[in-house]
Amino acid sequence: MKCFVTGATGYVGNFLIEKLKQSYDVTILVRNQKDYETYQNRGYKCILADLRNPETIKGAFDGIDYVFHLGNIASWWLKRDRDYFDVNVTGTYNLLKELENTKVKKIIHISSVAAIRQSPGKTADETTNHCGSFESKYSKSKYLTELEVNKFTKKGLPIVVLNPGVITGPKDLKTFGKTVIGIANKKIKSKFCPESYIPLVHVDDVIDLTIKAIDKPAGSKYVIVGENIKIKDVFDLVCDIKGLPKINKITPIWNLYLISFLSHLISFFTGSRPKLPIEGLKAIMLGAKADSKKSCDDFNFEYIKAREILQKCINWYSKNNYIND
């Protein structure tokens, strides 16, 4: 069986293609020559293309059985805001438009809890629409992308949508991973947004369910979340796992806004990513909760819970010298 993966060079994509190649003939989309050579040397068939340009994917899916669409920009800051919509929304539209002319058996679209986020205190599930208050352009782009996906689903494309939460695990050096490392190394000495929720999920669970979603009916949709955990509990668990004293100090919101403002000011002159993007701060302050009961039931699946997720992360960080033991 042949499968095609977009977003293969990203965090989740790398884990997915490694697992897929054990059972499938894998083709991946790459956007630059360096990645083309790197992944070709790793044994993957590569297509040099850009979803923003539909001409580059013409005929790329001939003979493909399954498409895993992970290609997107997941960031709280970009130099050009339009890229969120050009890549996430238009790129997805171009992909699905091309797939209309193929005999692909199933398309697994990896969305996000950000696309269905509810107001603080409320929990999202497969039946809810985004609350409508977008804290970030990323969140809005994921919501608009799902609208496009829904249109193609209604037209008959065999799409399954997955909405994972905050994905972490080995090699996570993004915002969540850096926070865990900072706490464990005693570099972060004050909690922030302690009552905000994180819909946490381990990357292994995401990969497992992504592949199993092949067997689910077209039009299915699943929240993929291991546990909704408050930020203060993340701090407490990391400290407990590492045998460190609990952190009781809390950074005031005004201080976080000041840090964000100053980091954006520096970014204005340097062109580099702000240390704390304002849209990232807004997302952290709002938090998000999502109910994964449907995926547990339909997949007969038990998620890795927060403590074990953090233990696995810390083990990897320690083994790879990101944590000073």
C-alpha cells in the first residue's frame, strides 16, 4: 500500500513517516532541495513541491492509497502574517482540489484543538465549533482550514479529521518542551498563568491514532488529547519527578505583557522571533480543554496521562543532556 505525507519534515511528521515506512511505501512532500536530499538519503521517495502552488502537485498522487496531511505553519509569530492563510488554508484547499481527481482511499487531515477552542472554562469536543474569539492568526487559520475540509468532505472526499492538543514527547524543543527543560534545570523559578489548561498529548499516541484513523469512516472527526492539565500542575509534576522543591512564586500578568512588549520591540529592530510573542501569551492565558472520550471509545484506546508524558519527556531530555542532572 502506498501513502503520501505532507508536513513530513515537521516534529510530528518525522515520527509518522518512521512508523509508516515499517508497513507502507511512503512518499513525502518537501519544500526545498536540502530536505529533498536529506530524506532521499534516508530512503524516502520525495516530491519537491509547495502546496501554495497547485501546479507543483499535479499528478503527485497517482497510485496513492492514503494521504496524511500534516503540512501547516504552527507558530505564534511570523514575519508575514499572510503565510498562515496561504500555507494552512490555501495550501489545504489546493491539496484537496487535486485529490478530487484521484482514487485515494482515505485522507487523514491533522487539524488542532486550536480550530475548535472554546471559551475558558468550557470544553471542546467533536461537535463544537470554535467560540469565535481568535487569540491568534494561527488559531483562525486552523479554523478556516477546517471549513475548507468540511466543504470537500460534503463533496465526497474520504476525509477523517483529527484534532490533537499540545503534542509533546522526545525531541520536543518547542514552547512546551523548553518550559519543561527550564523548570527541571531550575531556570524557570516562577509559575505563569497557573490556572490555564493545556490539552496535553504524547506524540506516540498521536502517531498511533493517526495511522489507525485509516480504518475510520469518511467524515469522522476525533479529538486527540491525553489529559487536560493546568499549567500549575505541570510545574508541580516536573518538580516532583525531579525531586525539586515546589515553585510557589507566580509571575504577574502585567509582567508577562511587559516581557512580550519588550521582546516585540527588539524583534522590530532585529527581525528575529520575539522571545514571547503576544499571540502566544494570549493563547497561554486562555488555555484550552478538549474531551477525547469519542476517540477512546471508537479506537478502544487508552491515552498516556500527564505524569507519564512528563516522565517520558524528562527521561529523554536527561539522556540527551538537555537537563543538568
